[in-house]
Amino acid sequence: MLLSFSEAPMLPYIRAGIRQALGEDVGGERVKRQTIRWHGNRAVQLLRWNPVSHTIGLPLHLWWKSRTPTRELLGVIPSELVRVYEIEINHQQNLEVRLDGPDGWRDGRPTIFWSPGRVSCAHFIREAHNDGFDSPEAFRDYFVPNPGDRFRAILFKW
């Protein structure tokens, strides 16, 4: 399974996440060991693979800019380390952003919220950070910039 990345600020986090997944001690480096992608036909196939354990029988081939002349294979994650989850990101009319997934997609409750000025949003902020974003605002602006936007996705974790 090929996944390609192109957000330059996230590249060091992705590299550290690959090294950590493969057993290297990365110390205090920030790591990215997940990515959110659009829920299309391929996502449907992957989510059906094993809906109980959320596994797929394919390794992840992680690439930097895979469709360009500057492409680079960043690493290969063995299939036994890969989990996939169907998630949904909603930007509600009251400006709250809701991130919802199945039981087990994260430690803690499966639905988390964030809105500007809201104090108790540590879980949402952590998920945005885990995905490589520096703030919940940046996460929102990337996936669901406008109130009423909905992004149905597949979350890859390794």
C-alpha cells in the first residue's frame, strides 16, 4: 500500500515516526505515526479487510512526493504494525469541530471536540498534534475550513 506525503514541515516528523515504528529510539523527536486520507473506494476495501482488529494484510510504503521526479521512499512499515480506522471530521455550524471514529481508534473516548476558546479540548489538540499539525486551528483549516464541512476519512496508524 503506497502512501505519499508532500507537506514539507511534517517530513522530519514522518521520518522520526518511521524510525520509531521500526524499533529505533528517537529520543524526544516529534513523531508522526498516522495520516488521514480521503475515504474513497480504496478505503472501503481496506476497512473491510479486518473490521474487528482494524488490520490490513499489506505493508505501508511511505513515500515523499511519489509522483514527482524528486520522489523518495521514506520507509516500509510491516503490515502487522498497520491499523486503519474510518473517521469523520465535522465543522459544525456552532464552530465546534467534531472528530469521531470507532471504539479503539484512539486511547479514550471515540468522539472528541474542539472549538476556539474552549478549555477542555486536550484530546482533540493531541490528535491534531499526532497528525503533524501545530494547532487545532491548522487541523481544522486543512480538513474542514468552513462551518458545515464534513470530511469522511480513513486514518492509517503505524
